Amino acid sequence: MISRLGSISANIVQFCRFLRTRGYTIGTEEEITSLNALHHIDLANPDEFLLAMKATLCKSKKQLNEFDELFFTYWKELKKAVDSKLKEEKTLKKNAASPNEQFKSLSSWLKGNQNNETLETASYSSFESLSRKDFSTVPDDEIDELMKCMKSLSRQLAARVKRRYEKTSNRNLPDLRLTLRKNLRRGGELMDIVYRKPKKNRVKIVILCDVSRSMELYSAFLLQFMYAFQKVYSRVETFAFSTSLVRITSMMKENNFRDVLEILSKESSGWHGGTRIGESLETFSREYAEKLLDRKTIVIILSDGWDTGDIEMLRRNMENIHNRAAKLIWLNPLAGYEAFQPEVSGIKVAMPFIDVFAPAHNAASLRKIFQLGVANLKKS
């Protein structure tokens, strides 16, 4: 019987035992190899996990052919065990003081909600549910949980941006996906091994977050995302703006998140006030653009586009940033609504210089744009 275990490694060892009951000759050495393989794949990609297990545990063409079916059978049964346990715990804790205390399932890890084998309180189902909620509609009793989800998500995506590889002739790090693909023409026997090495990543990211009154329901969550992202990915510069621009890179690095919010509210006279995007971008262009922007820099503006300032100044500085950077991305929380149309003057004048325009109203939308938009430096 397949039971729910509390860590990734324990579930993989149990999977190896499951395969032994199906005729696979798997010993301690194979189990260790499969666990070590996890250090060399994208942990947020379920396909790579499948290929890693197949490459390390299969020893014949017959096993390669039947592996996928056994793999999905096992994880399907494990998911049933997880769901059953969740239902049981929900019943037992119905009247408990802390009903949100949950375990981290392997299903959560396979979908990208992992953190180096550290058990966290947010389960996969909880994360998925919260990730689709509009930031402006999250009830007070779920804000802390969503902040944890945002922190976890930003760390995943920062690691994804940082983790890039290229082919190499050095026999150092096997590329499991390319190795299996190359050997398919030989009937699945692993005769040629393809190797890879970490690619030097020089991608820089500049994030400018609107903290004006119109963004009040979104800015705290977006700042939390920026804060956690910067903790993992060092090549990022962060700014906040409303009626003026404030560079908060060092503030984010040196303080905890609650202190950042408190410092911002005290030091920024425009915090949750009006919005002068053009003037804020003018300050950025004048004081920071020459040093920070080049053809390896992605600029991300988080704003709803409501501008009470100089529209021509906004147009001029959007053009300047667009011409200097590799890609200019504008994320608008209001774009998550079906009826949204870019009618406000700030968005209208900025649109010709935006390479990617997308919603940023919940955690799921941020995940999507960082997986698709930030990964590619080419202009749209």
C-alpha cells in the first residue's frame, strides 16, 4: 500500500520499492543516484523529474517502455493517499485553534512549490487556490498565508531565471533530457551521454513598483514578491514610485519585509498618494538608466497606469527605457479583468514602447509572466 510520506527523498525511496515489486533490480546505489539526479534538473518541471527517474532507474528497453505507466500509477496512488490524509486532518482539526496547519505533499513539489526538502505549512491545494485569487479580494485571515505563497513563488522563479545551462564536451554534468532524446533512435539504450554546464547568466532585472493610492490593494503583495525575489537573485534593482521615485534595492537587502513597508511609508511622502509615472521615470532615466540599462537588462513596471502627471514626459521616458533595455515589460493588476481595456492615458501613451503587457492581479499571473516573458531576452 502506498502511503503519504513527509519528504521528497522518502517518497522517492518508496517509489524505488514500488518498482522492485514490478521486477526492477534497484538497490541502494540506484536510489542514491536517483536522489543525486535531483540536484541537476529543474525541480519545478515535472517532465524533467520523470526523465531523471527514468534515466537512473531503468536498465533495459522493456523497462523504458513500461516506466511511464508505472510512474504515473505510483504518483496517482500517492495523490489519493495525500487527499485522504488531508480530508482526515480537516475532520480531526475542525474545531482546532490552527485549522490552516497542513503538510507539504510531494504533489506540491512536483508542481513547483518546493524549497530544498524543507517542510512548509502551505500544501499544494492551498497554494493553488490562493495563487488564483485576485490580490484585492483576499480576506484578512488569508493574507499571511498568501504572503508565504508569494515568498515561495518568487524564490522558485528567481532560481529558474538563474538556473541556465549550455552544452559542453566536459564530462561533468549529464543532461538527462537531451541524452534520452538522442538515444531514442537507438531503441532507448543509453549509448551516448550528452553533458551540460551552468551557463554564465548576465541577465539583469530592474523592477519599478507603483505604490500609489490606486495600487493600494496590490502593492504590498507585489513588494513582497520583489523582496523575496531579490533575496535569491542578486542581479536585480528595485524601485518604488508614486509622486516620486525611491531606490529601495539596499533597503530590501538589509531589512525584513515589515520594516521595508514601514520605512517606505515614512520616507516616501507620496506613499499611497497620487501617481506621477512620467516624473518618476524621468528621475530613473536621469539618475540610473545609463548605469543600469543595457541589452542584457529586463525592465519590469508594475502599475495600473493611472497618471496624474505629465503624459508627454511619460511617453519620452518610456521610449528612452525601451531603446536602452533588452525588454520592457508592463504588468497591470487591472488587466486581469475580462472587461479590461487599456483606456487610461498613461497606458495608451506607453503601449507603443511595451514589449510585453500582462496582468499581475494574482500569484498565478506573476508565475506565468516570469516563466514565459522574463526567460526570453528577445524583443517581441
